Amino acid sequence: MPLLNRAEVDALLAAPDQRTWFGRRDHALMLLAVQTGLRLSELTALRPDDVHLGTGAHVRVLGKGRKERCTPLSKNTRAVLTSWLHEPPRAPGQPLFPNARGGRLSAHGMQYILAKHVAAGTDVCPSLKAKRVSPHVLRHTTAMDLLQAGVEQSLIALWLGHESIETTQMYLEANLALKEQMLDRTMPLNGRPGRYRPDDRLLTFLKSL
């Protein structure tokens, strides 16, 4: 299963030229993806109103089965999104991460963004050249970071939107605090975690996410 290590994640996030609108968009988009583990459809559907940057900063998404969940934001991600939300809109009612015309990014557009920055990142981190990076790979990388931090698999499933269909709105809100505790246990994006090799059972779990 393709996963990114921390050096590869850092190289990918550093690749966009943040002197440009596209670079700032891509950096914010990829940072949010790898920190939260959101699905592609969830990322591209986000609206500015889905981002809450005050106390208990989080993003609110509608996942599979139109189940709503909240995912907390790290300090770095919150700062980047705060800056991104000050960018002038390109179209009325545009999504959080619009395409050049202000519309919703397509799956092809997202893959183009990742491929572009993977290619640029190989200059700094050559191992990226052997990786086929997709939004799902970023999602797996998030899960692995949580596993390395010692978070239980049942809680990782909750983080990534695999709640039981019996989960209520009250349960959803109550678990935001739990997810914030999980976030605090992960290595910051500029950290240097040790090497980790998942066993077959963990690989099976990751493939199910």
C-alpha cells in the first residue's frame, strides 16, 4: 500500500509556489487533506462556511450516507486556512478550494494538482518519484500517523468517517473533543517520526478506509 513518510509529506507541502494564487490554494488544500484524512468528495465539496476557526477549530463535512462529522484542525492548518479565506473570491458562492473559474475541482483536477507537486517535490525528496500519490494515499497517510501515535483503530475509523449508522448528532458533537485529543497525540507536520512498518493486519485495516 502506498503511504507517504514525513519527509515526503513535507516535500509535497513545500512544492507549491505560494507567491501565486494557485500555489496558495494547492498548499492549503494538500495540508488540509493530509491532516484531516478527508475523502476527495469531501474536500472538493467544502464551502467557506464549513470551516470554523475559533475555539475548537474544525471543518464540518457530509460524508458517505450524508452523515455529518467534524474534524479538528491543528494550529498550523488553522493558520493556513485563515490566510486562505482572505483570498478574493473568483466567483459568487464558490467552494473553499475552487478551480480557476471559481467552480468545484474535479477528481481529474485534484489528481493533476497532486501529480504536479509530487514531480516538483522529487527535487528535494527523490523517494517521491516512486509514489503514485492520490487523495486516498493522503487519507491512508493520515490513518498511519494516528496509528503511529497509538490511537486505537476504532477511534481512527471514527475520525475518518466510519461511524456507526446509529451515531446521533449529539454523539457527533461530543466526539469532536475526543478527536482533538487524538490530534494532539500526532507528530506535527514538521516533526521527525521514527520509521514504522505496518503488519498485515494493519494493512488490511487501512485498505478498508
